[in-house]
Amino acid sequence: MGSIPAAIGFRVHSGWAALVAVAGSPASPAVIDRRRIRIADPSVRGSVQPYHKAEELGVSKAREFLDQCAKASQAMAKTALRGAIRELRQHDVEVCAVLVGSGRPGGTLESILASHAAIHSAEGDFFRHSLASAAAACKLPVRKVKEKELLDLARAKFHMDVNQHVSQLRKTLGSPWTQDEKLAAIAGWLALAGG
């Protein structure tokens, strides 16, 4: 293990996530890695939007399909996270941060499949859970941060406009420096600082 503390932040989409690793001083960390990781098995039809596919299947087949997708997604997330940690060997990855939505938990599978809005929320939760499971498998604590609260939490913690600070990183990192990467970096930065 390395001696430079680091954290990994994730911003999730259907079937993939932005992974950004930050390290160094919690007051002004450096971005040491950024990548897009796949967390849905492309060989399984419907795995990118598993609850949309499950809606077509009926409840009993939906459970089986969702279990199959969850196993594959968690395995892919674990492989991607372990690979990132291995490549960051001079750093000591201490924590992961996963941005989460503000929605309520979906309830039963039946109630989720009966509501298009609940299906979208469930898919976000599904992939975020895959990343949290991967972090647990790598023995890393997971900080879940509501995306709507991220900038306010970071501003309060660091007493600066973190969005502007992170946007300036494009000068050293180069393009693209996407919104997904910026938000994942801020989440990782906050986790690195113990926030």
C-alpha cells in the first residue's frame, strides 16, 4: 500500500459510472485518475436499463432477471474498482463516495414496476448499490452523498466555491472534463476530507 491518501468518487448512470480518484491534501486534492467504467453486462439484453426490461417480463421472471443483472453488475463494478486501486498502487485509497438521488426507496417490486418514475429511481439505486457492494468487497467504506446537497456540503466543508475550483482543473487535466467527472471529483474530495 502507498502512503498518499486517496478517495474515489462515482457518479452513476444506467449501465456505467464516472470514476474519479483524488489524492493528497484534503484542502486541495489532485485528480489522479478518471475513467468511465461499465457496470452492465452488454451480453445480457436489457441489462443497461434492467427495471425497464423487468417491466416487460412480469414479476416472477423480473426477479430472476434482476438477480442475474445484479450479480453481473456487482462483479463488473468490483473488477473495475479493483483495477483502479491496483493502478493507483502508490496511493492508499481510503474511501469511496457514491452520489445518490433524493428519491424515496421504491418499495416492492410490484409497486416499482407499476410506476415509470419508480422504475427510473430503482435503476439508479440498482447501479449505485453495485458500486457500494464493490467498495465493500474491496474493504472500503462508502460515503453516500445526495447529489442535490453535494455543492452545499463541499462549500461548507472547504469554505470556497468548489465547483469553480474543480472546473479549473480542466487546465491541467485537459478535455474532456465533464460534469460527471467534476461531481465525482467533488464527492471524492469531500470523502477524503472526512465530510
